[in-house]
Amino acid sequence: MSEVSRRSVFLDEIGLGPIWLRREGVLASTETGAELADVSPPVDMTVAAPAPTVAMSDPELQPYAVPAPETAVALARDAAPSAWTEDEAAIPAPPAPARAIASLQSPAAMDWPQLQKAVAECTACGLCRGRKNTVFGVGDSKARWLFIGEGPGRNEDSQGEPFVGPAGKLLDNILLAMGLARGENAYIANIVKCRPTDENGRDRPPAADEVAACLPYLQRQIELIQPTVLVALGKTAALSLLGLDPSTPVSKLRGSVHRYAERPLIVTYHPAYLLRQLADKGKVWSDLCLAMSTYANIPE
């Protein structure tokens, strides 16, 4: 029997085994057997009989009393931290800081400033890697009219505001014809908040996963604005809001009052499309007349 084993038996007999075994177990992971013999107190192995059992409450033996479990763990950890790696892993981690929890907040629970901040910092899809600015939206946050486009283009990405190029000027003229203005009883937003581009840097429609990542922001905008009528400008906006097959043409959706979030939704062509197809301006005006008629018939 080795010296360490004999010493363990002896310490067990006098009631001190658990402490010394734990200390030896810790030291054994960091020291050699020879080093352990050097630091251990000398023990006379010729004792013929076990020492008399003494109650651990005896004041003279208090220095050898078994410490409380939590104290023993702390002492052992201080003595040899590397030997308690597995035990430390079993200790539950402290609660996450409140700030980390807040960062996981759903858009559905955000107020307007929180939503703006979340959009500005969003990295939920790959569009964040190529943007200059996020495009949250612009207008009256209590507007009765909400116009929804596809996504930012080059001009919008540069300025951080939707519909600021030639298509934006056309939309402003449309609003004036309806008795509205940008920022006055009208709000303008997009399905996605970052500019989608192809491998050549040209604008493209957002992919399905990009729409899915960004749509909760728009949904929360709708809940906060509480508009009376929604106008979907173009195919991407219409199909994303109505959840329709990508092959569905806008022409099949025009002329009808759809519903989104319990609100009337009118579908028409995107202003950028009208810049290429001037002959369809009359169709857009017809769609907007339907929207205005729908708005007028909604009880206050």
C-alpha cells in the first residue's frame, strides 16, 4: 500500500479523511506524488490504535471542523482553480444582464423610437452588408393613409428616405392630386428597409427570406400608425402583404378592395413602373379613386 493510501486510511479513522482526501485530490492534479509528500505534515504510522472519537463541537478541534459545503467549494476553488472546471460548469450561470434581454425584444413590443433604433441596427438578413443607410420611412406617424413600396433604391439608400428620386417626385404629385402631402396625413414606407442589389450592384426585388426578416418592422409600423387605408405600390408590396404566389400579376389585383390587418388595402402600380409605362397613369388614378371612395365610406 502506498504512503498516500496508508495516510488516507489513518485519517479516515480519526474522522479527518474527507478534508484531506479532497485536498490531496486537488493537489494530485497539479503536483507529483513526491511534491505531495513534501507538503503534507509528517504522520507516525506506528500508532497501534485509532485515536478516541471526539465530538466536532469540541472548541479545541474547531480548526479541523468540516466547513459548510459552500465554504469548502470556495476554499478548494481558491486553492486550485484548474481542478474545479467541471464543477464550475455545473453551477448555473447568472441571469443575463437587462440590456442583453432588451436587445432580444420583439418588434411587436417596441414603441416608435425603439423601432427606429432596431431598424437602424438590424442585421437580420444579408442586405445589411451592402447598405449605406436603412430607410425606416417618412411622414405623419398618425396618418390615415399609408403608402407601401418595395424597397430602397440607390437614391433612397444614399439619403435614408423612401421615394426621393424621380419615382418619389411622381409619388409626391400623386399625393397632391389626392389632397395629401408627404408628411401631412400620409406615411410612406417600404417592405424592406435596406437596398437589395444584385451581383452587379443593380437594384433588384427583395428575396423571400429578406422580406420575412423585415416584415415585422412594417407590421409594427402599421400597428403604431393605425392608418385607415393602405395602398400597395407595385407587385412586391402587394404580394408580400397579401401572401400571394410570386407569379401573381398586379393586373389581377387591381380594381378590388383587399384586406390587411383588418384594414382596406388597394393595389396599384409602382411609380417607377409608371416612368416606363406612361400610358398606365390612368389606371393608377382609377385605383386611387377606388382608394379615396373606400376611405370616404369608412365610419369615423
